[in-house]
Amino acid sequence: MEIDPNLTQVAVLFGGKSTEHEVSVITGLEIVGALDVRKYQAIPVYIAQDGSWYAGSSVGDKAFYSRLPGSLKEGIPVTLLPNGHAKGLTVLDETVSLSERLAGKKTPKTLPIDVFLPAFHGSYGEDGCIQGLFEMANVAYVGSGVLASALSMNKSQCKRLLQSHGVPVLPWSTVARSVWQQDPVAAREGVLATPGTDRFPLFVKPCNLGSSIAISAAADANALDAALEQVFRYDDVAMVEPQVVAITELNVSVVRGQALRASVVERPLSKTGVLTYADKYGSSGKAKKGQRRTGSIADAERRIDPKDVPGAAKVQAQELALKAFQIIGCAGVARIDCILDQATGEVFLNEINPLPGSMSYYLWENSSPPLTYTALLGEIIEDALRRKATQDASQRDSGLRLLFP
């Protein structure tokens, strides 16, 4: 593909090996289409479910994904080398064997990249894994770093840290798959012996996934067993919380761009009272007049700045979101999900999404002042470039020499 040297080259990475692969593709394609073409050139990079990387304009076309796997031959095989000085994506020439490449027969070409923008959801992309590769490769990248990403995705560890800083969270217990497989009865009894999860109804979900995958409510011991079995199809650890019966979910996006700020509050809607994957990405949402549904989370049914939620609760959700974002050390844009217990008026922080679906642009478009998707992306890209410049200005060589002169 032809590179415009007058523009900032932004590699938009999406797909990956997560169960949220398709959601990531949708978010990635949305980003490619929303970037300011006067400042940035989007380099779409699709990571297939087997871990192979493909770049090129064809992978930025939605039709590419309806022709998989045959369409993969249209992409340019690439990779990001963790050597710290590649300065872009290495183009893999599949006609050259490994031995020939090691012998220097042909030097791989490099696709220049100024900044990487990950649009992954779930494992291997939202949890610190790809961020670790970015750090090893010494490249600028959008969003949270390794630690903040890993903490955000591990719901139990995230809640533990937030709780230690005075952030209100629901009580919880965890069950490891290995413990469950060894003695399911003892594992269940362990949950029911933990203060806060010692009575039904309970809420069960994977500890390390997003997009409301494998979540369910349990009204009795049999339902709890079934819910745990379902979680262990996707994750090694299940998290159990008390179910807030009179629940209202409140979501807030936080961005660190030109300044740290919180968006307007939304109330996502569900058909059952438990927000599911189908509620977010399935048929529950309604397209705007004159538009087609995209499968994006932006299509889901919601109330922006809901009038049926007390103003004090909305303000508290925003304050908790800002506090959590800073405690965890997030960057770029994140979505923080809170729970309002209508029976008590209490607001609890539920979880942090370090790479939210559609980058939560629909919340920023409705904030005051409004921020377009294009402007939002510009802010977090420029923030990433500033952070990289600051990092490069820091001395990394300690000067200690023990083995080499």
C-alpha cells in the first residue's frame, strides 16, 4: 500500500485470538472510518484467530470478512518485531524460507508506523499482552499500559485495589476452574461461606472477559453450579457477586487527552435485567432513522443522561469513574461501569473496560461540550505520541557495566 509521508501513520489493530474477535473487528473498522484523513493515514491490521497478522487496505473493507478465510491472501502478512528499533511493521515475504532469511538472502521490508491504536476486546489484546509487545518494540501506542490493562481485565484484582482506595464495590468471591474440577461441592460451599456471597440470588461471570460473555444469575445451588460450568468454558476463574435485584447500570467514559474528563452518563437497557452479549451486540438495539445496524455496541438500546436516575447518582458515577481511572493508571479512553442499587441509593463501581467497544464515542457525542468520534480519536492519538516523547526523554541506561566495556 502507498504511504503518504505528510500524514501520521496510525496502525489500527483488531481481531485477535479472543472470544470477542468479531466485536473487535467492528470497533477496528469503525476507527479506520472515523480517523481524520487530513492528519492521519489509517493502516488497518487484522490479527486472525490463529495469530497471523495482515495489513493493507483490503483488511479495512468490511466485505473482506465475509470472504474469510479465502480473502486472507489479499492481505499483506506482517508482524511487529520486539527488537526495539523496527519503527514499524515488518513485511513477511512468505517466498523466503527461515534459513534463507537468517542467511541474509532478503531483508524484510518495513511498513512505517508512527503510532499503534489497538482496538482489541478481551484476552491477548485488552489485558496487557499486546501492550507488552508494544513496550518491547519501543513504539508509541494508544491506551493503557501493561499494568493498567492487566488490572482492568482481572475484575477481582481490580476490585481489590479500588476497594483499598475507598472506592465502593460489591463483595465478591472467586472460584478457579482447577478447584472446581477437583471438588465442585467444596468449591460451591466456599462461595456460600464467603461474606457477601453467602446467600442467593448471586451473579456469576468470567473474571477476565468482557462483552457480557457467559454471565448469568443464580437463584439456587443448582443454578450456581450451572453458571460456574458455563464460565469455565471461557475462563479459568469465575467471579461471584451478590445480585442487586433493584439494579440500574450506569456507564461513564473517561478520556485522558487534552485533559482528564468524564462523559455523560448512560443507562444501558436489557430485556431480562441482566445485560447480555445479545443486548450489546445482537438484535435488541435499534438503528437510527436512515441508518443500518452495524453490530456495534453503539447500536444497543440505552438512555443517555437518563432522567429517571437521580442527579446525585449520576454525579457519583462520574466521580467514581474519574477516581478509578487514575488509581488504576489508565490512559486513552476507557468505559467505567457502575451499579445503582435503587433500594438503597448506593452506587458501586462494577468494572473498567480499558478498550471499550466503539471507544464509547456515542457517550462523547452526547456530552457537553460534545466530542465527535474523529476528535476523540485525535485526542488519544496525540496523547499517545506525547507519552512516547516523554518516555524517550527518560534515561534508560543505568551506566552500570559488569560484563561489557
